[in-house]
Amino acid sequence: MNKPLKPVPSFATESEEREYWEQHDSTEHLDWSKAKRVTFPNLKPSTKTISLRLPQHLLDSIKAAANSRDVPYQSLIKVWLQEKLHSH
């Protein structure tokens, strides 16, 4: 038998809401078995900037390859890294 769900309370501030959810389980308020999976197709994955030291001749070769494909060289590096990861 399912127990009745409690209504989600109203909160005056975000900190009040945060404090409430730190001390309460959402299953008291929601039936997660009825939840539907959603996707957000317009969200961009988060990226992290790194510093990578490459020999000048290697960087020049990558830039030339990117130029011949009409893509930014950093994008080409990301594609090549992803392909290499998938192949291993």
C-alpha cells in the first residue's frame, strides 16, 4: 500500500529551501516511480581549459590539417582525442 504523499512546502528564501531538503527525503513528496527521463538537447557540455605544451612543428602540422578541413585546430585536436579514446 502506498502512503500518501506530502505536499511540497513553500519557501520564503533559497536558503530556507536548502535547509529543508538537507533534512528531508524527496520521496516523502514525490513518487519517483512515475518520473520520466528527460533530455536537454540544447545544453552544452561543460569544458575545462588546460595548458598543453606541444613542439612547434607538431602544432604547425595540426594547424595545417585543421586548415585543410576548414575547422579550428583546437576542435580538431578534441575530435582526434575523442577518436583515440574510443579506439582503446
